[in-house]
Amino acid sequence: MRVAILASGGKDSSYCAWWSELQGWDVVTMITVGVTGEDSMMYQKENTAIAGLQAASMGVPWLPISTRGNEDVEIEDLESGILGRRDFEKAFTDIWPVGLEVPEDLVLETGKLDIDGLVVGALRSDYQKTRIEMMSERIGVRSFCPLWHKSGINHMEWLVEHGFKVIFTSVSTEGMGQEWIGEELDKETLDELKKLSVEFRFNIDGEGGEFETLVLDAPHLRRKISIEGIPQWDGSRGSLKLISGALE
């Protein structure tokens, strides 16, 4: 089974990449859709170029695709990219931030993908899952969502137990302050997150957009990723602005 991973650089898609390898599948490409507009219903917006470093660390090509994030075209942009109908050099320029080191072994995928399946880290978004499934059917590949409706608590515990280095790169929910930006997910912070998610009634896995993450190390990565960033906070929400990053 030859599969591509829809990769944002965050915890869910990173887990799916590892899960795919555990199935014995051939992960041939990591696909990242970079949003150049203000928002997206489908894709993570910030710091997604880290997925390119993850792809280089795994030793697989990276397929960058850019989209404005408009609801009526963003799934079509992904489809066009998979079919080799996009300007990948422009997409790379759109997505790759100044300060992020381009690894010598980063290989860009530039043609039509030869895959049997697409693996996606959807948790509970029917909107995302349905649109991915419809697109996959159109182009003749299978779609897989290994985390679909899995327990949020179990998912977060698995990440810690299996050695994923996850950091919080944005927060936008009551109960999580600016001290969480750049914080690492471990047993201590997970215990605190469990308490806060109950007290303030938010999704412990961030499925409702409460927070976003990046993965800097994991069982399927051959080299760790190091980053530097500046926390930005507006009084109720904030994010980590990357100023540098590289493979160790």
C-alpha cells in the first residue's frame, strides 16, 4: 500500500505518519497545504512548513500546495496538487518562511502522485472527512482516518507514552494562557490540561480549534527538529512566531 500523509506538522498528522509505517505501508509523500489567506475550514494555517522538515527527517519527498483557503476551492487545490497540476515552486515559496533552514536532503514532489491511499488526521470533523473522502473517490484512491472518533484523552496519552515531542504553538480557548505557547506536552502538562479541559469545557485534543501543535521528534523521525520562536499574545489568544528551525 503506497500512501501519502496530509501533513500539517502537528500532532494528529504526525501520529498518522507513524501509524501508517506500523501498518507496513510505504509512506511515499508528505503533503502540506499552506494557507495564504486569512483562514481555512480544512487546514491548519500557521507553521505548517515544519512538515517539510518532518518529510526530510523521514526520508520521503514533500509536496507543498498553496491555497487561499476559500471554502469553495481549497479541496480542489489539494486535488490539483495530487494530480500534478500545480506550481510547486511557487507553493514552496508561499509556504516556506524566512529563517527556516532548507535541509540539503529535502526533496520536493513535483509530479502526479502514484499512491493507493491518503491518510488524514481528522478526529471528529465530518466536514473535513467527508470532503476528503469525496475527493479521494474522484481521483481513485482510498482515504484513511485512523484517529476518527478515537478518545481524545487516549490520543494525547499515546503521544506522550510513545515519545512524541509535541509543543503548543497557538492557544485560543479560555483556560489556556500565554504560558502554554511553546510548552511541551508531557505527563505533567497533560495532567494540567486534563483539569483545565474539564473546568473550562474544551476539547482536550484541540479538535475545536482550542490549540495547535508542532511535532519536533517522534518514533518515525530519523532526526530531531529544533526551532526558535517568539510568543505573541493579544490578551485572549496567541501563537508562536517561528524565527528559525532546522534538522539536528
